[in-house]
Amino acid sequence: MSDHSLLLKTRLGEQSMQDFVRDFRRYLKQDVMPGIRQVFDKQVSPDYERDNGRPFENYHEVRRTMIANDYYQFWSAMQRRSQEMMWESVAEPAERQLDELIARAERLAAERPAGGSLELDPELPIPRYHTAHDIHLQPGAYHTEFTENDVAAGAIYEAGLPIYIDGELGPDNDRIGMALIKFYEGKFADARPKRILDMGCTVGNSTLPWATHYPDAEVHAIDVAAPCLRYAHAKAELAGVPVHYAQRNAECTGFDAESFDVVLSHIMIHETSKAALKNLIGESYRLLKPGGVMLHLDVPRGQDPFGQFMSQWEVYNNNEVFAAYLTDVDLAALAVAAGFEPGKAWMDGAPPYTGINHAYNTQGFKWPTLVAIK
Ligand SMILES: C[S@@+](CC[C@H](N)C(=O)[O-])C[C@H]1O[C@@H](n2cnc3c(N)ncnc32)[C@H](O)[C@@H]1O
């Protein structure tokens, strides 16, 4: 990972723990998980067809059958434990260095060498879909503040991500943002956006490439989680990239109507809710200038009933509860309901910026992306 002075430093024991968890997860992904497909194809699927006189018709049927399978249960238990261990391995160094990190973030926020900004709103209600459980098992999720001016959630997320995804988002964790920029440029070759809004930015990993790629644009990024925003702001200032971060809810941002050329999000929508999804698409429509573009990129949901079942592992075992609903939702129809013209809203796929070996979608991997033009 690229070094920036907000990154957690690890002691030998901490580093070896992180290395172990990363290797353990790689082993599960490369050596154990592929066996689930084999068990499914060679044993579970033929047995089901024999007993029912027909193949599996949907991922619900696959799920009901597969969760009783020993091989799947073994992988699932190990996978869950590896996720818990991942957070343990980064929480300890974060706790040890927290005072120092907070001091650094405060200093950068005061000096603002890149000219970005940070606006926090301690009164902003945190949506229930974040407070009801620790999302993807991150202790305290994104928003919890353990101390004054806390940045722990941001530091923990930043350090956990390369372990979670085995470094596939690159040394700066920014390849999702780069994939979406490439996709946007491919579709809208002449676009020169002047104002860009990134919703659900967390620590700004995907925001920074937009701000770097469009240096003349005013880039805004919002999140409900103050500890992540403080970290994001400090990180951007350190990188010399001006971004305007604000603690606002994507469902109701408070920005002026028709004030952005592009409104986008990267892997945010699966962590919201049914009601929130409608609201934030409606809000995206409201915020766009005529001719502006909405882009909501999210995680793949599987290409067949087996892949859909596997992608839902995160739902039942990793507190990504809302993602269950997203598998069946027609996002383009939601965009039309929000005001976009039919024919100007569609589902597309942003190809990965570089090779990515996604656990459930190794063939023809793309990031499913809702695109709409106002
Ligand atoms: C998986 S993270 C997104 C990662 C980030 N976009 C990136 O590409 O690195 C989801 C983020 O969305 C934020 N979020 C979820 N619902 C939100 C809402 N209604 N308004 C603003 N932020 C929200 C969460 O707090 C969290 O930081």
C-alpha cells in the first residue's frame, strides 16, 4: 500500500497477524471456495434435480439446500471468522496510535494545505440501517465515535480493506473510482464536469481519483460517518488534493437543486435500505443540472442462482442485510420513478480498472452500475 502518514504503523506481531489473516482469506478464496461450486455441480444440483424432477429455479432454493451442506458450512464458518480476525488485526494498532492519528488529522484540518474543507454536523441523525448492526462486522461500523475528534473508524476501514480484498484495489485503494472514471469517460467522451458529488465516500478512496482526474472541477463528497470524514479530509489534504467533505445524508443532502454535473456513488447503495435507495436516487435527480449524469456503482450480485446465493453470503453472515433485497431490484425502474426519462436510465457494467478476482464473479467481472442522464 502507498505510504501516507495517516496509515497505521504495525509492530512485528501486529504485522504478522495481518499477514496471516490476508493469507488465510486468500487460501479460503483460492483453494476452498472453488470447491463449493464443484460440490454444487457434482452432488447438490443432481440430487436436487433427481428429488424434485427439475433443476434449481432461483437462489432461494439454492440457499435452502446449500446451507445444510458440510463443505459449504466449513468454508462459511472459516470465512466469517476470517472477517472477525481481519478487524481484530487492525483495531489493535489503531487503538495504540489513536491519539497520534487524531492530532495529525486535527493539524491537517487546521492547515488545509490542499484547500479542501470539512463540514461536520453532530446533529445529523445516523440512519437506522447503520446503527442497527455493525455493518460487515466492523466494530462500531463507520459512524461510532469512541472519543472526541475520532478518526478510528476511518483508520480501521483503510487498513482492513486491502486485507479484505487482498490488495486488488491497488496501493491506494482507489481502483473502484478509477474504474468508474474510465467508464464515464468512455460513455461521455466530451464531458467536462464542473461540479461532482460523491455520495457515501467513507475515507475518500474513490473520491480522490475523481478530484485528481478533473482538477478544474469542484469535488464534493458526503457521508454520514464523522470519523471517516475526518480521516478522509486529512488524507486528501496530505495528498494535496482539494475535496470538500461534508457530513450529510445522501437521501436529503441540503445542496441546491440542479447544482451538480455528476452525482455518483461507489459501493454505497447495498449498505442503505429499501426506502433510502428510493430517496437517494430521487435526491440525485434533484441535484443534477439538466444533462447531468447519475452513476451508482455497486458490488456484483452473481450471474446465476448459485452465484446469487454465494453473493448473499455477506447478507446472512457479514451484516450486509439490505443487500439481500438489491439482488432483485430493478434500479433503472427506480430511476424512472424518480423522474429520469425512460430510455435515459439503464443498468450498465463498469469494467474493472485492472484485473480483479472477485470471489463470486470471476468470469467477465464488471461493477454493476446504474446510469441515468437528466
Ligand atoms: C462501502 S462504503 C463506500 C466506500 C467508498 N465509496 C469507496 O469507494 O471507497 C459505504 C459508505 O456509505 C456511507 N453511507 C451509507 N448510507 C449513507 C447515506 N444515506 N448518506 C451518506 N452516506 C452513507 C457509509 O457511512 C459508508 O461510509
